[in-house]
Amino acid sequence: MLRSALTVGSWTMASRILGFARDMLIASRLGAGPVADAFFVALKLPNLFRRLFGEGAFNAAFVPAFAGTLAAEGRASARALAERMGALMTLWLGVLVVIGIVFMPQVMRGLAPGFSDDPAKFALAVELTRITFPYLLFICLTALVGGVLNGLDRFAAAAAAPVFFNLISMATLLWLTPYVATPGHALAWGVTASGVVQLALVLWATAQAGMALNILRPPAITPEVRQVLRRMVPGVIGAGVVQLNLAVDIIIASLLPAGAISFLYYADRVAQLPLGVIGAAVGTALLPLLSRQLRSGQPLSAHRSMNRAVEMSLLLTLPAAVGLAVAAGPIIAALFQRGAFSAAEASASAAALIAYAVGLPAFVLVKVFAPGFFARGDTATPVKLGLMAVALNLALNLMLMGPLRHVGVALSTSLAAWANAGMLAWLLARRGHFIADRRCRRAVPRIAATAAVMGLAVVAVAFALPAAGSSVARAMTAAVLIATGGAVYFGGGVWLGAFDPREVLRMLRRRPASTPVAAKQP
């Protein structure tokens, strides 16, 4: 599992680094003004539907079914299942895209009501969202084909696909801007173009893996497809509520002073680096592994896999959360404070980043605990627990948006994530599906202590450094703080016994499990 997680994490890290380069470029060209707010809403809407239909609930239902079919019935049956699901997804998402483009003004009045006070900003948001909305179809199909690759233990191509999102976005912002109305238009066209490229990449990868897919075949509702849909429905309902909650965040932010949406976006982008690299990597690798272990009657192996996933997640996430919280100002300033993005805007984004950092370990633990249900075919329980977390999030948003403005939106999200992770862990433990073993109980407190020592060291160094005036000086300050945190955490972790570097190296050298014989049949 560690090798698979590192494959996903390495490509995700490359994507995040390029994403920072893209966001730095956007910040310098657009700042946190009305064009930036309009574009971020235009990007958020297809992403909301992508998470609803293309990831989360769909993958939780599809990946175990595909992996199980592959192991039990062979490649031909697994390919047929994937093609039927792809044809069905193409049909319903194609219809959704057309409806969304036609009725986008009405959608925008519900999603960003605060924009209605500025007709030009509202019209721009509608136009940009119409350009980006087809991205939904392409990226959801990319998620489906990526699920096929994950079921085949081929993680690299699906993890590498987002790299092209960032490359194409930067290219269009630089080269297309002179030929369109605003830089936001150039970015919007880049979003849709990147969806086409990402889909082409994963389709090519499946062909290279010996499972070329024809996702344009006529849809057919077979018993296997019905089973996936039945398992998917509770997750879609739950994901729909979660996405509605994210939409509420946008609604609230649109009612706050101008720039609130942009502040939250830039802070979230920084927080998403460890979340994407660690959470997505561990969750992506853990789900098919647990599915195979449980399908093969190996509950003890599944139990060990869950414990190691929790360890690995906290080993990497706790220091990231502490580091982002204590060095939020220098990090945001080094990344974005230039051009149209001022020091005041950097300070506002840094405050939101601190609030997001509070919930970072919880966001990752949710991705670790949820596969414990999904791999057992239980998509309903995480939905019920998610509904409770959503209700808490909504209540906290309403309570905190007044006194804390955009920071209250971010803090509400973090607190609700902790509630969600806690409920998932409690119910898994109650059912006997997750009990922290001796190694986990020993490692986690030591990891937390090491992260705390690291945080104190970073704060001390930050106070000792002189104020940074230029972009180069800000970058150097951030680099020194990050290097200090990394060195203290590694040295302290070895000294306190939080982890053993030799054991990590041994895990990296292990060969992944061989493909089941049934899966090798043509």
C-alpha cells in the first residue's frame, strides 16, 4: 500500500507544485478582485458536480465492484462493467451539462446571490461558468477510467492527469489572454481544454494496460450495473448534501465583502497540498486493497492496513497542519504577494489558512476511515454521519460568518471535519472493523509530540528572522521556516521513536502483491 500511495502522492505533489505556480500566476494577474471572484465561482461549480458524480460516491461504489469482478471473473467481465458504467455516465452527464449551460443565470442567482448587486460581475460569472461547465463531463469520465486503472493497480496515469490541468491553465492565461475579453476567459477555456486532455491520457493508459475501453457504446442496465448504482445512490445523496454545504460556503462568501471568495480559494489551495498528496494518495490506495483483502477473507490483513493507513496519515499530516498554522503568513506572502495581490490580501488569506490547518488531519482521516465502510459495500453509513457533520457545518457557518467573516467559513469546515472523522472512527470501532493496535497506540502520541516541538521551533525561528520586504526575501523566509520544520520533525521523530526510517525504506522496497490469476485472463 505504501508504494501505491507514494506513486499517487508523487504525482499529486507534482500537480500541487504546478498548481501553486498556476495560482501564483493568477494572483499576480487577477489579484482578489471581481474577475478573480467570478472565475473561482466558475471553477467551483463544475468541481461541485465532479465531486458529486465523478468521485467520492461513484468511486466508492465502482472501484470495489470492478476490483471484485476482475479478481473473480477476469478482465472481460470487468471491462464490460466499466464500459457500461461509462456509457451511462456519458448520457446523464451530457444532459446535465446542456441543462446547466441553458439555465446558468438561474443557477448563478442561487449559487452567488451576492453577485446580483453587481450586474457586470454577475454577467461575467455566468459567461465564465458556461465556458467551464463541459469540464464536468470530461473530468467525471476521467475519474471513471482512473478507477479502472486503480483497480488494475495502475495508479500513475490517473494521478498524473491533473498535471495537465495546471499546465494548460497557465498556458492559456499567458498566451490566450490578449485574444479574449479578460484573463478570466482565458483561464475558463483552459479548464475545459484540460478536461479533454486528461480524459485522453487515462484512456491511453487503460489501452496500454490491456483494457482499452469503449465508453461510447449504447448504455445497458445489467445486474452488475444495478448493483453499482444501488450502492452509489446513498453516497450520491450524501455527497449531494455535502456539496450543497460547500455551495452554502460560496453563498455566504458571496454575501461578504469583495474578495472573500478569493481569500478562501488561495488559502484552500495551500491547505490542499498536504490534503491532496496525503489524503488522496492513502485513500486511493487503501480502498482497492481493503476490497481485495475482505473479498479474499483476510479481515486481519484489512485491520492491519487500516492501522498503518492511520499511522501514515498522521505521520505526514500533523506536522503539515502545525507548520501551516504557525507559518501561514510567510507562506502565503511568499507564494502570492506580488503584482495585483497586496499585503492586506495576503494577510486575509493567511488567516483563512490557519483555520483550514486546524482541520487538516481530520480531512485526511475521513479519507482513511471511509474506505473501511466502502470496501464492505456500506455506502449508507458514511452518508448518515456526513449529514450530521453537514448540519454542524451549516450551524457554525451561520454563527461565525458575522464575527469572523471569511475566516468563520473556513473554521466551520474544519470543525465539521473533525466531527465527521470522529464519528466514522467511533462506528468502525463499535463494529469491530477498526481497533488501534499496539503499534498505532505507541506511534500516534509520539508523532503529536514531535509535531508540537517542530511548531515551537518554527515560531522561534520566525521571530528571530528580520522582516521580509521583497519577493525574494519573502521566499527565503518561507524556505528557512520550512527547512527548519522539516529538520526538527525528522530529527525529533527519530529521537522520540515516532517512526523508524529503516522500516520505511524496507516498506518501499517491498514488491506489490501480484495480480490475481483471474485478472490475467483475456
